[in-house]
Amino acid sequence: MTQTILYARVSTADQTLDHQKTQAEAAGFTIDEVIADHGVSGVSTRLCDRDGGKRLYDRLRAGDTLLVRWVDRLGRNYQDVTDTIREFMRKGIIIRTVINGMTFDGSTTE
């Protein structure tokens, strides 16, 4: 059974986990689980080195969807974000964004 996991990185006082979850639900997503990192820099800490990021790597399986408000929730380091997206796609995991409705699933070359 596939699942949709929302990953939320909450890095400032202006951001909240509830806001990111509410936005996703308002966009029509059904969320099975929420994994979050609070107060963690997306610039200096790679996703795979964050507690929540480690949980994502452990939980996500082929066919699952990783939902993020925007790709910047995965990180602010371009190389880390693109490496992460490519690694998840190689494993058959779909990455979707709430904002702009982007889908990274390896089905296009753009």
C-alpha cells in the first residue's frame, strides 16, 4: 500500500507545521503521515543528515509520494536538493509540491 508523506522543514518563527499541512490539504492532498524538522538550516544541513530527513529515507518506498510545500523545504543547497530528488526518483518515489503542483517522478526529461 502506497502512502503520501508530507515533509515540513520549519526553520523560522514565521513558519509553522500546521500551515504547511493545512495548505497541502486545501490543495486536495490526503496525507498519511507528517515528518518534520524544526529549527534546522536548509543551507548547512543536508536532508539526509536531519532527524526528519533520516526518517524519510527509512519510511519512503517505491510508489510512495513525498509531498513538500515547495522544494526549498527539502533544503536550500541546490546540489543537495537535486541529488535528493534524483535519489528518491531512482527509488520509485514521487515528489510533489503543493505550490505550483510540480511533480518529480522521472517521467519527463525537462
